[in-house]
Amino acid sequence: MRNRLILVLAGIARTLPEPPSVLVKGSTSSGKSTLLKETVRLFPPDCVVERAGLSAKALAHGFGSLANKILLLNEYKCGKDAELLLRLLQSDGRISHEFTTVRGASRGTQTVERVGTPVVLTTTTDDRVFPDDETRFLSIWVDESPTQTLAIVTAQASGPRAKNEEDLPVWQTAMSLLARKNAEFQDPPVWLRYVAENLPLDKLRVRRDWKRILNFCRAVALCRPSTSGKEAVDITFADYCVAFRILEPALASTVYSLRTQELNLGRAVALLNEQLGRAVTTREIAEKLNWNDALVYKYLKPAVKNQLLKYETGTREKNVKLLWTNTDVTGGFLPSPKSVFQNNPEIGPEVRYVDPFTGKQVIMRAVPKGGDRQARSA
């Protein structure tokens, strides 16, 4: 569900000046393409440009602007020849290509131009792609857990079902209306500076990720009804709370170049190390995450290789390997809403927002304690 929400928000943000692009990563047959194609069906067909592949100069010679469009590229590698021009579109919103023309004995040059920054959605089976492309995408990982596999095969076992198309026009109309709303935003609020100051600023890619975060927050803002009656739209703290719930695992995974599952594994080990005061076994990790042993071992090796986890030195009875977390790389990306609320009184005494996963209203209230501002959720 999280991945679907991220893709929907990216699509809503297509009308913003610098819309985010998303790269779906996962093993072959894990459902990456299905996730993308089923999500873009929610948007009006005239805003979706789907391509199986791109030749080297196709983007320059294509017809029409790509502004406010979703460019669905079925596989990242299928656009390999066009990667340079695609990067220019993502960064600059414009490409200008000069090429040679030959008419009989006469030679010359001609220039073609393409404008517009599209939301690029694509997939890959690679853990990492070319560095210049890696920083231009938010990477999300498909759920490869046995639980998800069981849900898929169970659905398949029930036989083919006709897709319910009745609600599709409603969704497409709603997405079209969101695109028509005034996307001019006011100056960022003061508390947003606190968020910026508490990002992992030692990571250079944060310079691009910050713009991505702001546009996801703006997409959340476009989804809620305006209460101010103003033409312009503000990013509120409630919008940040919703964006945090949806984006934080993917952002942390992307900035540390780790699979989401590896980060979950690292955080589980960190919690167990703290609770038990010692290194832990794979069996204890599996019980904590409700995973089977095979899934733990699958992500344990890359987690150790990427220095997220480390084995305790020395030998153990029955060669049982015990694990510690490397706390330097188990942090998150965005500061928690609770932290932002506690440290920014100008937000107000109370904030309400709807949890995007449960649909329930969450209330944060300031509770004075010992002279400090504390947050309490209701």
C-alpha cells in the first residue's frame, strides 16, 4: 500500500515545477510493472505517456511538451540509450539537440527542442543504477515477503476476476481536478527550516531529495480541501505528518542505498540489542519481524556487507553467529513529527491529520511538562 501511495502522490505532483520521479526496484516476477501500470490507470489517459523503450535521440524529436505528463518507461534499461537526455529533462525541463542534415550534396544542421519535466516512473531489477540517475529518483522496493507472495497466489487461485472499471472514471476526473488547482505555494513555514536542519546533511544527494520532499508535501496539500479560502496553497504541519508516514521508509532506504528490508532488519536488531543488552541471534530477529529464517538470511548477508550490521567477534557454541547493529547507519531521513512539534511552538497547541494507512484521525497536543513542550497523540 505504501508504494502505491508514493506513486499516486508522484502522479499528483506532475503539475508542480519539479515533480518527483520514482524507480521501483525488485527481483524479477515480483510485480513491479503491475504496480506501476495499475497505479497510472487512476490518472487521465491523456497525461500518461507509456513507452517500452527509447532510442538515443527519441526524446528530442518527440512531439509535444512533456510538462504535466507521467512518462511510464516499462524498464529502466530499455531507456539506456536515452539516459542523458532524460536526465536533462528531469533537471532542466528542456533539451535542445542539434543534428546534421543531408540533402543531396548540401549539408547543414538543424536544432530540435523539447520542453517539460515529466514524472518518470520506471522499474529495475538492479539494486543500484547509474549514480547520476540514482539521485534523480526516489527508489522504492516491492514487497518480496512470503506473506505478500501468499496473498498474490491466493488471489490467483480464486480464478480470473473481471476488473471493476466503474470507479475508474471517478478517479481519473479527481486526478484531473487536482491538476487544475492553483499550485502556487506560499513561502515555507518556519518549522520547515527545523526539518531541513535535521536531515542527514552529510549526504550530498539530500540537495536533490529536499526538493523531492517538498513536492511530495505539496502533493499532499493539493489532496485536502482548502480551509483558508486563499488562491495559494500552504504546506501545513499536518501535510508533513502525512508525507512522513508515507515516505520516511523509502527516503531512508534511498539515501543510505539500502533495501527497505535491510533497514527493517537493522532497526529490529537495534531494538533487540537495546532491549536485551547483548548481541542477538537470527532466530530472535525472525521472531521480532515475524519473518521466517530464510527471509532473514536473504537480507542478512547484504546488510552485513553494507555495514548495517556486524557479527560479534569470537567463537560460539554450535557456531551460532550473534549480531550487533551499526548505529551510525540505522537512523532515519526525516525528523519525526513528534520531534518537529516539540521544538516548534509556532505550530500551535494542537494538530490533527488523517493517518493515510488507517484512515483514522490523529491528534497531537502540546502537554507542558517540566518547562518543556511535549507531544501527546490522541
